[in-house]
Amino acid sequence: MRNSDQTDFKKFGKTECARSVAIFLFNYLVVLLLVALFMWLNSLRMEDTTLTDFFLERFNTIVYLLASIFMLFITIYFYYIFEDRAVLANPKNIWLIFVLLDVGIIVCYFFGYFFNIYSRPVAMLALLALTLLGRRDAIFLNVIFALMMFSIDYFSNYSDINPYVNALNSTPLMTFSAGMVAIFVGSKVKTRLRSFLTGFAVCVPILIMTACLEYDRGVDMVYLLLYGLEAGVMSAVLFMALLPVFEVVFNCITDYRLRELTDHDAPLMRELKDRAPGTFNHCIVVAHLAEACAISLNEDTALARAAAYYHDVGKLRQPEYFTENQAGYNPHSELSPELSVDIIRSHAKDGYDLIRSRRLPKVLADIALQHHGTMPIKYFYAKALKMTDGALNIEDFSYAGPKPQTKIAAIIMIADASEAISRTLPDRSTEKVESAVRDIIEERMELEQFDECDITMKDLTIIRETIVGCLTGVYHARTQYPKLKLKREGQEKEDENG
């Protein structure tokens, strides 16, 4: 699940279990209220039967409907118990899942109620779940949604007001097939235009099933096919309309949102560019390195790029105290090493606080806090050693941590240090850059900076080779231009006559 707060909730104990069960029960009641609302609306269209009569005549059917929905809720709970307990440990994740289901049920019901059962955007939930939760969870929730819609359609009084019995019987297959097409086609989509075009792919299974089910309806068949086309297109349109709402309300990370955050006109990026241009340029290069490493390791490239853009935003608090933003004058020359260290290392925590205060994804704040781990700030530690005769505690001159918790955080740590040291190299040949990057990685290994993330020696080798290749490309040697001043032809003649 690509959720910004997921990494904070790895423990699933008795308290988390009781809380998750309570949330599940509450959402079960919400679904029952929705079903009751739907049945009341359906009763308004029923001429010879009231809602009370329907309950009395089909009491056993209503009980079966309630039981089937309850069993689906149990299925969801046990799926996450065995597959990903971190989801159940975080209440926000549970609410996200059920709000997705509730919105899907409401939208599909009202499209069927006011238009036609074939016009329901049955793939909308699959597209939202794919983007917000990931492909595996999207497939699972698509199955749950298909079964839930079938239960509501078939065992409520909706079947009494809908003339398309074949469609009611085929609800699970139609919803499932359209959702699966949406998931597998949409999994490679990275732009909003292509998301819209995905709607036409979703139409295919709906149109095929509509044609097979209603081929004998004559002229009405054309309208039913148009409704099927509407179902696919509206699935994509509603997905694009609702996605920003879910991104903001649940603070979710999506490729679309990450691209917006890495736009140079994003508020924090614009502020960084104006107030700390050196840091901004540094972040751009680090983003290039991190993205290349993420591609090589098959990690989330959009997240790696965004994390690199925001990893140093804490320097906005005091940009003039960081070398890349200085123009000759260094204020640290007038400060004690201890005070300088406090200013330098505070940018990690300041970055975390700034990102959180802007309600940006928490994973970006976490990486901003972790990208230096517990590394010592050697320059000021050495300066302090020269100014004292006694021993110094190196932890007083080190970052507070925590160490990188994810592979992407480790990539940012290495890329950040590699870009910084590459600027200081007088000789930027491949051999010199490779030696510098190797030293950076080995030093962090010796100081146990990678002990809390799942990075391997093979990964570190790939990162080193990727960064070396990128840095030698960025800081490649250039031919020295001749100092020759050229003039226009007319100007040369004037000079000769003058």
C-alpha cells in the first residue's frame, strides 16, 4: 500500500486489533444504512408493494443479504490479517478502504437508478484502489466490490424495479471483468490523458457482455451499448475527479501527486529556488542520481525523485549557513564548532517539521529526517578537536537520526553525499569519482547506517556504479574555449579606417 503513514504502524497488538474490529463494525453499519436507503428509494418506484410488505414477504432474503455483506467484511479483515497487518494497525488505511467501497457502491447505485444498470461505472473503484493502494489490493477489493454489488442488486428490492434481469445475474462477472481490465491497463498509466483513455479499454468487456445478454432487444440494443460505453468512460472520468479528493483527505501518495510536488512551481520548491538557490540546484542533481538508482533497483522512481527534491528543505530556516548558498562570506567563521553543528544538523529535523506543517506526504518528511542517519559532521568535529585538549564525544557532533529505514532513504543518503563530494574534486575523472563514492558507501557501512533498512551488498554495488556513471556525465570535462573577441564585419572596417 502506497500510504504516507504506513511505515509508522508496524505493530499490530491487542489494542490495534480491537480498534480495527470496531472500525470494521462501524463501517458495516454504514453499509447497512446505505442498503436501507437504496431499498427505500426503490420502494418509491414500486406500485403494488411497499417497503414494509417487501420486508415481511422476503424476510429470509433480507437476512441473507445482511449475512452475505457481513461475510465479505470478515473476508476483508482476514485478508489483511494474513497479508498486511500494517494496514489494520493504521486506522486511516481502514477508513480509506471502506470509503472507497462506500463511494463505489453509492455511485454505481445512483447511475443504475437514474440511468441504466449498464451505465454504472463499475471500474471506478478498481482504478482508485489501484492508484491509492496498489495492484494486489486493487484486485482483491475489485472481487469484494463485485460480490457486494451482486448481493445488493439481487437480494434487495432493486431486482423488482429493474427490467434487465440478465444484467442483475451477471453483475459479478461484469464488475469483475471491467475492474480487472482497468487494473491491468491502468497499472502502466502515468498521465491523466491516458487515464481517460483507459475508460475506453474498460468498455470492451462491458460492451461484449451487453451484446451477449441483450442481443434480442432490437433498437434498444443500440442504447444499451451506448450505456455500456458511458460506463467505461465515466469510470475514468470519476476516477480522475475523485482522486485528488482522496489524495488530500487521506494524504496518499500517487504518481500524479508526486509529479505535482516536484514541479518547480510547487510552493516549497519555489521557496527553495528563491531563498536557497544553491540547495535547490543540489537537490536537482541528487534527484537525477536517486531516480537513476531507483530505476536500476526497480524501486519507486517517482517517490525517489520527490524525496530527493525535498530532502534538504530544512535548510530554508537558515540558508546562509550552508556552503552551497554562500557567496564568499561564511558565518560559521564567527561561531563555535558546537553552535555550528547545532545549526547544520538541525536542518534534518527542520525539514521534517516543514514538510509535515505543509501537509505533504509523511514519507517525504521521514526521508528528510533520515537522510544523514547518525553520521558525524566531521568538519566541525575536527575543528573542535583543534580547539580543545580534552577528548570530545563524537555523538555531540553527529546527526540525531534515525538511520535510513527504507531502501529509497538509503539511496538519498548516498546520492546526497556523493553529489556534495563530487563538487570538491579537482579531478572528476571516472576513477576519482568512483573512489570517492566507494569511500562514502564504505564509511556508512562501517558506521552501521544501513542496518535498519533492507538494502543488500548487491544493491550498494548497483547504486555505486549508477551514481558514478551519472556524476561523470553531469560533471564531464569540457574543451577550453579560446579567448577570441569577434566583431561584426562592418565594425572591423570602421576600426581599420579610424
